Amino acid sequence: MTQSLGDLAVDGRVVIVRSDLNVPLSTDPGGRVSITDDGRIVASVPTLANLTGRGARVVVLAHLGRPKGQPVAGLSLEPVARRLGELLGAPVAFVDAVSGPDVESAVAAAKPGSVTLLQNTRFDPRETSKDPAERRALASEWARWSDAYVSDGFGVVHREQASVTDIARLLPHAAGFLVESEIASFSRVLSDPVRPYIVVMGGSKVSDKLAVIGHLLDKVDCLLIGGGMAFTFLRAEGFEVGESLLEEDMIPTVRQLMDDARDRGVDIVLPVDVVIAQEIADDAQAQVVSIGEISPGWKGLDIGPATVDMFASRLADARTIVWNGPMGVFECAPFASGTHDVAQAIAQSSAFTVVGGGDSAAAIRLLGIDETRFDHISTGGGASLELLEGRTLPGLAVLEEA
């Protein structure tokens, strides 16, 4: 049984919190770094606020990007510390080190109710090492000056890493509010969903989502397929797809998947029209055509309006909806409508709605859709996919250990 945050005695104690602060950054011509989407930072606040309110001396571990075990100036967490302080309403001390004397001095000086953020954990090669002894050595350095550990970085719980699994084995531990809400939401849609149960699946490649679809076939009533992955399904049904994204080697697998769905009475609904263009650009000359009318040299980059209406009609009757993956290249205006309109249909539904992180969550914020209309927006793309695949995630399993 995973302990809850309230089970930990924290007053005056040093509590390590593994948060997921892996946010997108941009750098202007003057070299100033800014955060382009602070959704994950916002999601980390409730757990941190609870701990500081109870007198904990909080030390946050997090990563940013893939620095491959060495310091990279553009992947420093310092800008994140500033934004986190703004959201918490109190300064967050930043230590430009992952471990060692500077960290130990900062922790020793920390007052009850304070938050200290350490430098990008992935600047230390031991964080992601395949050697358990190396990971444990780093975790032991953290454990030496701390009293408890809280896992609140859902976006990394599918990883065996020093700050995710090894540290949890060395300290009294609990799940943070974010991880608890992720577990509860995914358990609800995987274990006992209210029907009709519809999964909206998009994104680029069938191969990325095949395990998810296979695991969900015994659970769902209907699959709505959009995004680039739809063209492999359409080709498997005999349609020409022009220059659209296509995984030729997956066609036999997709045909078998569709046969399995029919045998189980699961509807797989494919687009009936698409938005096509010859290039991906904000000023691209786009047009809507029916499936099967994609000309050579043109590619499908979004679902069309008739498909949106068809999907929305299905979604209106659903009682449980999971959405994972955009319907098109939503970052470009000519190809954003499908994702926007399907997201709106989900938001307006009375169903229990879960958004599976990654690009779907980014699309909601980029396209200006009210986040409060969804019951749960996951902060972990890879982690949410692996949960939907039915896999055991090491960062969650370790929380069950005594």
C-alpha cells in the first residue's frame, strides 16, 4: 500500500521531493531563457505547498532535457527555480550542483517551510546509469542529509533512475498529490470504466501506440483514430494516402488489429475526410478532400470537418473518454482545427475525461482550451502510455515497498 503525503512526519525535517519540471524553454536573441509552457511547474505546486505549510525543509530534485551526464548551460534549472518561486509566492533557493558540499551547506542552512531546488539531476551521469550500484551511490549521497522522500514526478515514474527508484529504497517514502491523482485517474479508466467507453488515439505513428491499442481492445467500446497514424489504418483498408505519413511495415499488424477489434465488437472509427497540403507551414495552401482522394505529392495533415462531426457525435454519448495524441499538426494554423474541435468535444462531454499527457496536453494549452473542463490531464506522456499498455512502472512499484 502506497503511503500518502499526510502519512509522513515532516515538521522541521528535510524532505526530498522528486518533481517533474521538464518544461520547454526558448532563448531570445539576447540570450534570455524563458519557459514556454509552465504546466508541469504548476502541477508540482500543491505537494510542495502542503509540505512547506507543515514545516518541512523541502529539497526538490528534477531534470531538464537530455544533457547525457554532463552540465549543459541551456539546460540549467535556474529559470525554473524563479518560476516556481513565483507560483509558490516565496523565493526558491537554487543550488548549482546535484550533490556534494554546496548542496549539503544549502540544506543545512534551509529553514522550515523553505524550498531548495538542486541543479538538473541528469548533469550527473549516475542519475541515469544502467549500473544499479552507480545510481545507488548518488541516491546515498542525497539520503545522507534527508529524512523522507516524496515521489511527485509522474513523468519519470517509468524510469529506473537514482532520483526515482533508488532514493525511495533508502528513505521513508510517500506519493505526492500529483502522483496520487495520476494513479487514481488511470486506475479508473483501466479497471472499472463507466460505459460507453471511448478512446481517442492520435499522434504520428501506429508503432508508438500499438501496445496501448492492443491492451485496450478488451476494455473499450470504440476507438477513434486520427493523426498521422490514421493513414496506416486507411492504407490497410485499401485507400491511397499520397505522401501522408505511412508505416508500410505495420500494415499487416494493423489489419490483424482491426480483425481482432471486430471479433470483440469494438468499433474502430477512421477519418472520412482530411486536410491536405504539399508542405507543413503556416501559409500552406490547404484543402479538404475525402479519404481516397489524396493526390500524389500531397499529404494529409489533419482530420477534416466531416470527421470532426462524426467523432463529436460518438463522443457526445460517452461516459468515459481517454484522449492520447493530436488529430493533426496542431502547431500550424492550417492543421489545428481537428485537434481543437475534438478537444472541445471532449471538454464539453459529461463523461469522465482523461488526457494522456505529452502532445495532447500541450495542444490544450496552445489552442486555448479551458483545462478545467477535463477531469484529468496527465503530466507524463511516456508514463501514461506505459500505464495504458498495462505495464508495471518501476517508480510506482517502489512506492509499494516497505
